[in-house]
Amino acid sequence: MLVVGCVAAAAGCASNPGALDRGIAHYRSGQYFFAVDDFNEAVRESPKSVAAYVNRGITRVRLGDLNGAIEDYNRAVQLAPGDPEVYFARGNALVAAGQYLTAVDEYTRAVELSPRFARAWFNRGTARSMSGQADAAMKDWLQAIEVETDPWARSAMRRSAGLEVQPVVAVAAPIGQPTTAGTVAPAPPPGMKTDGVPLQPPATIAAMPPASPAASPPPSARGVDARALATRAIARELDGDHDGALADLRAALTMESDTARREHIQGLLRLLESPR
């Protein structure tokens, strides 16, 4: 999700808002490689900008570069140790990497700092569910639903937790649409921000096995490969965009030629298609 505007309490505005703005625009249009280039520039010109690191981390998650994303979030935590959104973003990346219990610790830190952080409660539940802690997961989901103030988001949480089967008649914002600070969009990119408070989303699934050398196109191809689609699917599931997650996994399955990775994608599909 994008946060438009600057929150001075979280490290000040970036010295080069133009680079951040370009990165956000490229991200919103799905041009993730170009977005990374822009955020690289923002980091170089403003090395203490929490927003630059968080936004680059979010973009790296979409490209399947989980190690790079976690490094960015580590730096963001150093710069803003009291910001619950940064722990939330790092938890999302860890969940995408299959490190569920470590992700639980990150979400726990987030809700300790912000007890009404509904998405952090919900994603902690998802991480616990993926690690086999069904009862603890349901408690977190119910807590998230209780503290969530947005009716659409609350209903989406109920559906995702298996508590509501009827679809909600509501217009969801397209993936990547910006919101103003403090506003939760239905299905935004996890944690993106312009500078100041990061944002919401993700939970998780198992990490993808390494790709064989010929399985995916090189980064220079400037395209999203099967591995990145599978990683993005996890992020979308954590954002509450269940249908989008399934669509990405199905697309990844058609693109993936490596047998082990195809089996893993099929396993993720079965997991997400199964009722809670």
C-alpha cells in the first residue's frame, strides 16, 4: 500500500522526493525493475530515508528478491526502531521466505507498539496458520476483526479466515493504488510509503525452492518471471487479495518449467484453494 505525504516523526522527508515519486509511479504501473532503480537513487541521495528502504523492500518482494527485501527492512528498523509498520513489512517478507515463526515475532513487535494494528494481528494469524498453529491463528484473526474499523477490510478478513462465505459487494482499489496516511486500501502493495510511517499487509507460505539456471529469465529481461509471480501471490494473499493470489499462482504454473518448482506452486495452489 502507498502512503502519500510525509510523516516527519519517522525520519524526515527524503531529500529527493522526485526519485521516490518516480519509484512509486513505476511500482503502481507494474514496472518493478524501473521502480527498484528509482528507489536505489533515493537511497543513494538520502541514505537515512526510511521510505526509500521500505519502498525498495516492497518492490524487491514483488520481484522475488526476498533476501534483498529483508536487508532493506533491517536497515529501516535501524533507522526507525519505534515504527510498527517497519516490523510489519519485515514480517511480511519473512513470511514470504517461509520463516513463519520469525515473522510471528515481527508482527508481535508491531502490535506491541500499536495494539490496534489490525493488519499486523491478521498477518500474525496467517503466519501462525502456515506454521500449523490453527487455534492461535484463529485468535489473532478474531482480534484483527475486532480492532479493524474499516467495514470492507473487516469483511475481507472474515472471508479470509473462513468466517464468511458470501462475497462482499464493494469496489476494491486496484493493486498498488495509493491511499492517504492512516487510510487502509482494500488490496494495496504491502508497506509502501513516501517517508514516515510505512504501511500494511502480508503473511505467508513456504519459500520457493531454488530455480534451475534455465528456469527463469535473467533480471536484465526486465520482466516478472514465474518465481516473482509466486512470491507476489503470497504478498497478495497477505494483502487480502485472495483471488489475485490464485491468479498469480496459476500464471506462474503456466510459466514454470522446473519440475520441483512446479510441484511447489501446485502445493501452494492446493493450500490456498482449500477452505480454512
